[in-house]
Amino acid sequence: MITAIELQNFKSFGPTNTVVATAPLTLLVGANGSGKTTVLEALGVLIQSSADRSRSDLVFKGDRVQLDREHAFHRAMSTSKLRLGLRVSVPQFGLNEWLRTAEELSYAFATQATDRAGSRRDVEQELQVDGHALARAWTRFKHTARGAASRESGVSLADGPPIGNAFRAEAVLNGEAFQPDGGAANTEQQDTLRRIGNAVDHLATGLQQRVTFLSEVRGGDLFLHQTGTVVSSAGRHGEDTIRLLTIAWADSKKREQLKRLEHWASVFGLPKLTGGWVGSSDLALNFTDSRNNTALPIASAGGGSKQVLPFLVEALTASSPRVFCVDEIEHGLHPALLVQLAALFAEVVGNGHQIIATTQSPTLVLAVCAEVARAHVRPDQVALTAVAPNQDGEAEVRRLAVSASGSIEDGWLAEYAEVERQLLGSFIGGAAGE
């Protein structure tokens, strides 16, 4: 499980390092433009930056996130220090082979341009276990008055002195970044750094395989109806939903999972899903209109049903623990279906997965709290986090505790309360004027 995401000078988040604690079920709640999606994008940038092992520095345009580099920096200040990080459960990511008894591993990558062109960048990577420094790697440029620059790099254990030049300090989530380039380290240090490097590589692979992203633009006409490469997720826009479902239908080991998918698809207005390969390179997906018992193509389904379908297929057919990052999953869903969505969340979390979702829906927030009250999910399994700008316009986060009875201990969300107050005032004022 991912236990936290860290951001500094990234989009709407300012120079203060912000730590967003996550749980098996995390809801990021806030107004439009508050920075909810930015939290997901920070995680996406880190993961996609590790996909190509030959690349260095952060990758802002990839398979999970598409950002212009200039606008990724807070207030477009590309010379500021941008820092992104994450924390994960060591046992759940299978890292104990290299990190032994540790419970939590923290990783952070920081980059800062040292010239206006951005061609020279200071880079620093940090690893911590259970809050204690484990290793650092860095690259720095020293500039002369005449504009020349010299580059130095290093790697160290804990807070100790450098023990050699870093082999590839600019490589994101890559174990090579923590390997010394040369023979400065002694045998014990080399063994420790090799073990750390293996842990980082295993973490990067685990993140690539486990974490999926669904954009707020998904479903509907974006579904691909052609065969292609074997996929393990529905794709960033849900484009591979039919491919993923076709693969699941062909897997005899997924029969029980497919029964749950059939149940939930029916709940969300897509009863009796059928389809698959229909010849040549074509795929089809149909559902049955319950009003007249007629099979219809998925294109005829309601907008909300098509919005939620990629998540249904991913979450209910996954063979191993996943982390589902979903942006504004409530699109197009009736309030009654948002209550069902919260129940689905509880089931998915109960199956060992993690959900990190953004939402603007007070109904969904209340429905998740109701799942806590029904003991379908524990309070410690829920992270309800409000994202809002401070007086300087920079995004801040506030964790809201949910009690065992399902109540929000810190009170109702201020953004929702203000809207409700204004509406109530309109009703009262209107009635008084009659």
C-alpha cells in the first residue's frame, strides 16, 4: 500500500513540503482547481519517470500523466526546487528481503535548474526507512563567474559523508542512482548499497505493475473495439476496457470475480454484459436493456454507466493487489448510485486493493462514512482529505478523522457547508418575502 504522497513546488502546491497521508480508501475532496488531481499527478509523474530505465530526471508526459514541464512547476517558476515523493508499506510491496524488519520506505526526488535554460539541474534523491535516513544520491553544478560549470555527484549512507560518486544520480526510482561509480566504498558499504538498489528497483517494478490511473476523461466513445496487445489495465481513459474484459472472460480462474463484476455492472445499469472477439480484429461489448430485454451496444449505455465501467472491470478482475487512482469517479452517477459506489469501494478494499480517488460529491463522502458506520470498512482504512487553497493561493491539505459511527469528527467540510448555507438562506429569504 502507498502510505503517503509528497509534493513541493508542484503545480498548485507551494514551497512547503506537503505530505498527503493515504489509506486503503482515500478520498481527496475539494473545489475545482483546488489541487486534488495534482496529488494523483505527482504519483503518476514519479511512476512514469521510472518506466524507461535509460532516462534521467522527471518525465512529465507519459502513459499516466500528461503535463507541460513549465506548468508542472509552482507558478511556472521553472528554476524553483521541485520535489516529489512517496511512502510505501515495506511488507506489502515485498521489500523485506532487502530492508528486513522495516515497516515503511520513503522515497523522494528533487530537481532544480541552475541556469535559465534548464540544461543544468541539481538533483537529489533520498531514502528513509521508518523515518530514519537510509541513503542519499545527488548531482550538483558549481558555476564560475564566467559561466562555466563543473559537475559533482555523490552517494552516502544515512547522514554520513560521501562514499563515492553516484553512478546515475538523475535516474528516478532506479537502484543505479544509489550505486557508487568507482571503488571508493568498502565491501560492507557496497553490499549495503547493492541491497538498497535492489529494493528501489523492486519498488519501481511494483509501482509499475500495481498502480493504475483513470483520468476524468474516460469511457464512452474512447473504448477501443479492436484487438491489440495484451493489457493489464483499462488504460488512462478507459480505452482498453473491452480488451481487459475480453481477457478476463477467457480466464477460467476468474469465474468468481466475473460473477461479482456481473452483479456490480447490473447495479450500475449494465446488466448481462456480453461480447468479446467477434471476428477479424473486432471486439464487441453489449448489455441488456432491462426494460425491453434487448441487447444493446455499450455505446447506447448511459454516460454515468460508461464512466464507471473501466473502474469496475479493473477493480473486480485484478488478480493481485492494485492501487487504483481515479479522478472524479462520480461523473454522471445518480445520488443513489453514489451510495452503491461507496459499497463497491468497501468491497474492493476488502479484497486487498487500495483506492485513491478525487471527488467533489458530498453524497459520495457521506456514503463512505455510512460504510464505516455499517462496519463494512474500518475508520483507520479511510483517509478523508480536504484540499483547499490557503490565503496565498497555495494548495493545502487537511485530514478529516472519521469515527466508528461514521461521523466526521472535525465537522462537515467547509466548502460544502458554505454552499448549503447560501442555499438555505435563499430559501428562508424567499419564504420571508412572500
